[in-house]
Amino acid sequence: MKLSVIIPAYNEEGRLPKTLREIDKYLSRQSYDSEIIVVSDGSKDRTGEVTEEMMGEIGNLRLIDEKENRGKGYGVRRGMLAAKGDYRLFTDADNSTSIDHVEKMWPLFEKGYDVVIGTRDSRDDKEAKQAVSQSAWKRFLGDLGNIGVQVLAVWGIWDTQCGFKAFSRKAAENIFKRCKIDRWAFDVEVLALARKLGYKIGIAPIYWINSPESKVKLKGYIQFFKELLRIKWNLIFRKYG
């Protein structure tokens, strides 16, 4: 199997069916084998049931139904380590980045990159675009957080939080088995570990559509900073093995 697509989902019964159909439509046209894994992270709605109902429509769809809410990072980790693909991509349930962007990633993998991430920031790649900009306060907090990320964990990458990242089998298994952050700053931890373990990180520009139903609130940004400090602590004191 060439590609596994992991979708972490929390209370996504409304948006998930459309996203699954879009991904399946794309993958069904490809010459390689693939799978879609939905990780329901303790959802209180019918996210799990909706996914199961769609298995009759989408043959390569799998469900990991966690009963307790642990966070997006935990959901991505569960999906990555349960996947079978030689390449493993996670993407958001709101389909803010269309699945065909994976085509920009294959050339980078062929050049020897082990991790390829999407970016919405033109400072990473001038071709990166956003359909609608985020609100001013989210941009401010995002830029503030990025300064912390640059200083403490991952220098030189402006968009560490884009929910569209792919890994070779070896990199996925080696990185995610070491991860400790379950929620907001898990992307930073993943990239910091990739650097620590010597994996090359490639960057692919995306066209990102900001969802008006974004679940990120001020509390999430505060938690992000706390987790960022924890990542720095773990790196300094060699907690990752």
C-alpha cells in the first residue's frame, strides 16, 4: 500500500462525509493502493457511526473509535502507528487543504525527503496562499506563537501548524512512537523530533481555505505555549530517547 490518509476527528459528523467523499473520489482515480483512517477522538456526536455507515460506500475506509477525548495530537499518532501505507499523510476533517495537494509532495519524497509538510505562509514558499485570511487576533497570536516556536524548537519553518503533513513509513514509525504531546503543539513536537532524528523536511505550498467553524479558541493558544515549553524541556533533558 502506497498511501494512508489519516483524519483526526472530534465531533465532525456534519463535515466529515463531504471530506471523505472528496478524498475517496481523488484516491479512486490513482493507480496506487491507499486507505483512509478516521480517528474519532472521543466524539460526543455521531462521528464514529457516520464513518461506519460510509464504509459500505468507501471500501478502503477504516475507523479507530477512541472513547476518551485525548486531543488531535493523540489522534494523529494513533492513526500514524496503525497505518499500513509506505507514506502516511494526515489532513483535517474540514478539508481546508484538498487532497490533491499530495501531488506536490511526491517529488520531494523522490528527492530523498523523509517528511514533507504543507505551508500556508509565503515566507516558507512564495506560492503558498490562503483563500480567506484569519482574523486579526488569530494572526497576532499565530505570529507570537511562531516566534516562540522558532526560538525554542524548530528554527526556519514559519508554518508549523498546517494540518497537512506526510511521512515515509520509517519516519512516521520512528517519530510518532516517541511523541508525548497530545494536543495543540503536537505539530511542533513532530518537527522537532524529525530534526533531532536527522530526517530531511521538505515544504510544499498549499492553497488553504480557512473554515469559519474553526474550533481553535484563546484557551487553545495558551495551552499551545505551555506545551511548547514542555517540548523544550523534553529536548534539553533527553526525554525522547
